[in-house]
Amino acid sequence: MKVYPAETLIRPDLQAHIFSEALLHNVQALRSLCAEGTYFCAVVKANAYGHGLPEIVNILRQAEVDFFAVASIYEAIHIASIVQEIPTLILEPIHPAQPPDQIVAAARNGFHCVVATSEAIDFLSDILAGSGDVLDLHVNVESGMGRCGIDPEQAASLIRRIDRCSNARLAGVYTHFATADEDDLSYAWQQLEQFERFLDQNRIRHREDVLVHAANSAATIKIPQAHFDMVRCGISMYGYYSRRMAHPPISLQPVMRLQAPVVQIKHLPAGHSVSYGRSFVPFRDTIAALIPLGYADGYWRCFSNRARMKVGNAFVPVIGRVCMDQLLLDVTDVPDIAPGQMVTVIDNEHDSPCGVYALADLAGTICYEILTCVHAHINRIVH
């Protein structure tokens, strides 16, 4: 029997099944779209998009992954405790409010960091001065995303500043697409044109030690001209197109299936209301199954009376309000339902009524948000 230390707060019967073969298949499918020699950066921020950071990183050690990308140094340090041979790119820009020991840790662990201001260069230079440590830096060029990139003129100045710094090395120049997942790619092409103009004007592609990268998952699939030296794949690595595609060039396989047990069978007479707010009143005598999962586990309250779950081969409705850590299903038409039976909460099939796309549509959101909401206290089981 697996023992769960109290401090982990893992509930073993709430199970996120992680399918290694699906993940490795998706990496290979995405790599097949790229020219030989193109680096593959696996984006594993946000607890590997809800799939479990240590679990995903360990599986990806079997794949041809050249980089990991994370949001923060905290995630990078966690990866460093698992694997050291694959470099990690931290996408949050260095800023002077950071504790200095984070800069030292980044340099000594070989993390690649992003800078967006000359003040950040001064900050890291003061910290690393005289140490002999050199920090690998990437510059995010603003091409139209309007988030944390730097305008091209300022980016060029920042690159010159990095080249003069003895404790820093320019390791990468990149940009990020705002609309590569949309059907209309005209804005993405404008971004690509602006980024290429910057590369040419500053002779970046003549620098063999500098990685040029731009493509997220959508651009990796749809804009091969944006592959450059490296692609950065997140959502598609986990089995999803940023938006559903009618005729995708590659087949992706969802990596996670979320399950929870039935813990109680409840018999409700017709007319007996269910859960908070009495939002559901059955018209018939109803058998309800209590599931120990709710919005505290990442299953949204807006799924109340709208979503379905899979019990055996049947899809059954969620009835009443989804509570913090409980919900009810109508299992009247499911034969032999019993406590302990596992229910599929999130399916690993694209077209499933309880798949990620279906839940995202119900919530009026995107598949990323459904996945990343799967709480860290849910037990990840790797297959």
C-alpha cells in the first residue's frame, strides 16, 4: 500500500491518470513538423498544465527534449531537483525586487533567464560581480503581443548592454504570438515579419551561440516559418490544439484522465430538491451518487446542472450545485452502481461529453484553464 505523508495533502482516491505513451507520442508528432536540428522546448509551467510537474518532467526524460520552460524560478528549482542535464528557461523577467539569492541560484544552476530592462542587467551584475558566474539571458522582442516584450529599439540597446556585461551572456532572442491559434493568421504574419526584421537589422542569426525562438504550440503546427532554432510547446504537448482544428496536420492524444470514486448512494423521491439553492428538483424518484470532488479540487461551480461524467459506458448528469468538495450525479439509469466505483470526471478523449473541450465550452473558457485548475492535491498516477 502506498503511504502518503501527511504534509503532502495528497488524496489517493482522487486520481489523475497520466499516460506516458500519449505524452511521448505528442512530442514526437510536434517534432515531426520541424526541420532536423530544431530544438524542442517543453513548457511545463503551472504544474505542467495541471498534469503534475515531477511526473511530466520524469516522463520527458525519455523524449528528445532540449529545454524546459517555466514561469518562475521556483518551478525551475523544482525541476533541478529532478533532472540537471536539460536546461530550463524561466519566462518571468528578472526584476530588482527579486531576492539576490535567486540570481545566484539561477547562474549556478545554469538556468536561462529573461531580461526586459537595463535595470535588470545592473541588478544581476551587482549581485554576480567578482563571482565568475555568468547568467544566460534571453531577450523578448515586442512584435505585437503587448505583454512583457521590449520594443525593438530598446531590445537592440539591451543586447548591446548584455554583450558588455562580464557576468551575462546573450543566449536567446525570442518573441511570442498573440493570435497564432486563430483561423485568421494575418496578425501573426505581421508579428513574424516584424521579428524577422529585428533579427536581420541586428544580425542575430549570424550569432551561432544565440537561440532564436518564436513558435508556441499553435505556431509550431500552423506556421513553420516561425520555427527558427527552437519551438516552445505547451498545450499541444498535453494533447490539445489551442483551439479545435477541423483538419489538423498531426494527431494529438490527451495525456490525462481524472477520476473520483462514488462514496454514497442516495435515494431521492420526486420533488426532493438537491444541494445548495435547490437548483435541481427531480421529476422522478432518483438515485444519486455522491462524488467527493468539487470546486476546491478544480471542478468548477458553473458545471452545476450542466456537465456530465462517465460511469462505466454511460454519461450521467451533474445535478444540483457543485459544492466545495462534493457533488451529485443522477445514476438512476446506471445498473449496479455501488460505492467505490470510479467515475470519469475529465475524459482523455477529445470528443467526450466530459472531455476538456466540452468542459471549456460549458465554462466559456479555454482548455488551458480547465487543465491547470486540476488541484495539486489530486493523486497523479503515471502509466
